[in-house]
Amino acid sequence: MLKAQNMKHSNQLKTAQKIITILKTNGFEAFIVGGTVRDYLLKINANEDIDITTAAAPQQIKLLLCPEKTTQIKINYGSFKITFENYLFEITTYRKEGTYKDYRHPSEIFFTKNIHQDLLRRDFTINTLLMDETGKIFDFTPEKQGKKDLKQGLIRTIKDPFIRFQEDPLRILRAFYFQSKLGFCIEKTTQKAIIRKNHLLAKISSQRIYENIEKIITHKNWHQTFKTMIETKTHLFLPQLNQSILCLAYLHETKLKYIQAHHKLKRRIFWSMSLLLNNQILASFPFTKQKKKSYQNIASLSLYLWENITFNLFKHGLKNCLLANQINYLLQKEPYAAAKIQYIYQYLPIKTITELNFSWQEVLKQLPHKPKGTWIKHTQKQLITKVLNREIPNIKEQLINFVLSQNQILDK
């Protein structure tokens, strides 16, 4: 029977087993395929949807698996995403592909009843392994290359890598993604093909590049992956990220140990650092408004962190100031100072505006003829700075007197 590394995925695998049983009972061969099988054999906790491949045609799949609950996606490619017993699955009809028309999609597809033909269109040998409803594993690659590569930790394309990367250059970034996720090496001929074909990354949309870089940096083997990208000169064809990849690939050992202690490279560190090294980043990739603002704030903060560290801690918070220091540390602009920053933050007189023992309402009552305006914002910043610098104690009467005295000066 099927086993998994966590209860949720175990239940999802059992549900996939039911789907395969339904298809087989009705005369259609079917298997679990791809990442689920690979990660199952590697004893990795899977967190992605389960892919099922079958000899059943799209309409037959819909008819058998509750069509009212089926979300149809890319029907012309024979692929559906369905929700079955509250789990999401992608079910694809066995198919062969014609020539590629746009460096991404085949010009046409042909449904087939032959699983061997279907597996030939997949990207890497380690992703062609199959599992049936009993948990039995099948490897239909020549000489069982899929299992061999999985055991040896190799990323190897199905068929000629020069042709596969010419068809779809995104497979180059997927090879790096699997290196980062699994800690595997890229097989020599596959690596040579990357060197020859990496210029075709210019054909890939910024959305696809962004998605795959995000996957690379959030897995633990990102550092070796960046080194491989440099060895294959792939970083040269990612011009917006060239400098950040170089910087992180050749970190001093102590800096590398620091990041590895956190298991993965934080997105905010990578993208904020990349922004500092290349200000075209924000225009080059499809960040959400929230992420764009976040990366801008951290990058900007890193430039003036120590100009007024107490006010920056008050305004931006401890977490953001630590991130800014980490970026400067990695860029060799300043020493690692987390302990110092945390100490300063711990002894701030106030950490948020709500802790300021002050009421504008009371001040404005004493200034009835003073119109509201920018002076309020200016005075409040001045007040906060003086409290943070311990020039004025956080005592209500003294704060009010300070503001009143400042306005008397301004009114003269």
C-alpha cells in the first residue's frame, strides 16, 4: 500500500489510488507520475499537487470523475485539474508532441495509448517514474535510467538535451530548480547543452523566470545552484540578476554559514539585494505592489540604516532593520551587528507611536487659532526623535510643553 511522509499527503495519495482504480476498472491504464513519485522515493515531504497520467481521453476522464466538480484547464493539451474528495489533482491523457512553435508550447499534440511515448515528452529522467494504485514503482526509461539517476543524484534530460532545451529553454531553469531542491548534480551532457542553449532564456517571459528564481532561492541548495549557473555562464543571460547571483555564489564561508543556518535564502534579502545592485529589477519582474514596496523599503533602509538607528528602529521595526543589516553584511558594506541592533531596540524609550505619552487633542485645544497643516507631522517627528535620543523624557506634561514652545517659536 501507499506510504507518505506526512498524514495529509498520505490521504492525498490514497485518494489518487481511488482515481487510478476508477480509471482502471473502466479499462483505462493510469499511473501517478512525476514529482510525487520522485519525492516519495527520496523520502521528501511532498507539498505539490499529484499528477496522474492515463490512457483515457479527456471526455472519458470527465465522464468518470464527476464532471460537475471538474475545473477544465488546457483541454486542447489534454490536461485537467480536478478536485476529487477535497484534493486537487492534475490528470493528463497520454500524448505525443509535435514540433515546438514558440520556445514553450508544441505546435500540436496527439493522444496515444502508449505510456512509453508519453514519457518521452517529459523533461528529466527522475520525473518519469510511475506509481500504480498499489504503490509499485515502474521505470520505463531505457536501462531504467530514471531510477539510476535518482540513486546517483543526477539531473538528466529525456532524449537529447540540446534538442530539449531548444524546444523549451525554461527546462534550463527547471534543471537549476531541481538542483536547488534536491541537491543533485546536473549530468555532464545536460550541462554542456545548458552552456550551448542558455542564450535562449531571452525567449522566456519575465513571469516564468521570476517564478523559477523564486523556487531556486527558497530551497536549501541555492548556493551550489548559483555556482553552477556561473559555471555554465547562465547568469550572463539573466542580466538583472547577474550581480546578485555572483555576489551570493562567492560569499565568504562565514557569511555562507550564516545564511545556511537559516536553511534557505530569504526572498526579501535576495530581491532587496538585487534591487540595490540593479535598480531595473522592479521593472523587470512582475512583483505584486506589496512585494515591490517591501523590497524598496528594505533596500532604501540598508543605505541609511546607521544614520539614525534609533529612529529607523522605531519607524521600520526590528525585523526590517535586521534584514537591512544582513544585506549590508552580505554586500561587505558593514559588519554583522544583529546583537547591537537588538540591544538598541530593547532599550528604546518608545517602540511604537502608541507608547508616546502625548495627545494632539490637548495641544490643539491650547492653540485654537493654529490651523492644521504640515507643521503637525514635522513637530511629531521632532518630538519622537527627541524622546528616542532621551533629550526629553516620555512624560505627558513635558512633551506638551515642548510642542507649545516650538509653536511659539514658529509663530514669531
